[in-house]
Amino acid sequence: MAYVITCGDEGVQINEGTRLGVVGCGFHLDGASQLFSLLKKTFNEDLRIAINEESDWIKKQLDLVNWEQVNAMAQQQIQALADDEGVLYAGYLPFTDPRQLQHEIKGHMVRPHKVHIANTISFTLGGGEQKFHLGHYVISADWVHLAKPDFVKKIIAPQIEFYTKLNKGEKLNVVFEEGGDLGPDIAAKNKTILEKVLGQL
């Protein structure tokens, strides 16, 4: 299955492809370019990227008012980001039945419109999201064994902060997803590093 960088929004469901969760697909995330390089090195293959409808992160970053603006700007901005970072732009994940996108990716949005229902952050450690969980935000930590702890913190902390705000400031549960093609040794390394970083937040 092809790997696709998508937002960690709990409504994103990838039906064909393996999801790597990065808030807002990395748009205006400090350090995103280095993160993309680490993801490419981790998975040693061409990565895809797909933005979702109702991206709260992009709405905030661009200070937009309504979802029509957000949805239009998100597609333009993520396509430009894909070009800049050398990843394949797969397309747009809507609130419809699963849609076949480009580059072997299929998916859609499944949470209610304009409502977040997640109470948990799921960190993927061994090769992206293995099983869809509607109640979980998804953050890829598959790459952290290749990075210095300060950079891991730089990438992880703002994502946790943003999802906590979406949860009305209430602390989110944390779980680890350790399956995937990277194998148990890499997953274990990632977990050890990530737990140290999370202990500092």
C-alpha cells in the first residue's frame, strides 16, 4: 500500500493506502520540510499527500472565516506544498462515499460536519495507521528514530497542543500503534524516544 501524508483529523479515513498523520499535512508547521525528508528516508519510497475537507489547521493558519474558503485554499496550498517538497499530490478527501484519488489512494471524511469527536491521540510507530479509529487524532512518529529529541519535540508539541484545543482544552488520551512494515525493532526505538519527549511536555 502506498504511504500518504494526511492531516491527523479523526475524520480522515484512508481506504486504499497507509496514512501518515501530520497536522494540516504539514502546512505552516515549523520544521515540516525536514520532517518530510525524514519520512522519505524512513519509508524509502515516493510519498503521497492528500488534504481533507474542513481542515481546522489550515483555517487557523490562514485566518479564514468559512469552510468554503478553507476547502478551496487547502487544495491550492497542499498542491503547492507537494510540488515544493517533492511528494505526489493525491487530491482531496471529501465528506462523501470513498473517493478514488490519484496515485493509488482512496479515502474520505467520516466524522460529523463541523464537529470533533476524538478523545485520544494515536501515535503511529511502526509504519503508519494500521486500523482506523474514528475517535483518534493520528500523529506519525514512525520517523523519530532518525531525529534528535529537540526536533521530535518541535514537531510533536504543536500538534498535541492544537488537538487539545480542538478538545476544548481537555487533555487527550495517548495510545501507540506499533504495527506496520517497519517492524518491531524500529517501532520500539520510536516508542522509547517518543515517551521521553512526551514526558517533557
